Amino acid sequence: MDEGTQLLWSVIFGGIGIGYFSYGKKQKAAIPLFTGIALFIFPYFTTNLYVMIFVGLTLMVIPYFIKR
């Protein structure tokens, strides 16, 4: 895959992270808040596209399984 595809996935996960972050901040819920922050940050440190997609999808489902 090329860098454009990786950039597109980074933007997608960042946008979803903004949603989680704003929801967590508004509801004062720690799990969505920190999941949103993680979705912002992790694309900067992953170089493999498939690892990025796997980690991003894993982070996205964490708030559904951990309710607090």
C-alpha cells in the first residue's frame, strides 16, 4: 500500500477519535475519552497499514465491551 492509503486511514481514525473524545468529555466518561486520545495518537507510531487498521478497530470496540 502507499502512503496515501495510510494517511487516509489515519484521518479516519482521527475523526472517529474526535467523536469518542468529545463524547467522553461531555459525559465525563473516562473510557471513551482515553480511547479517543489513543485513536488520535497511535497512527503516528504505526508504519504497517494492516497493524494500523487492526489496532484502530480494536480501539474502536473497547468502549462497547468496557462500560463504566
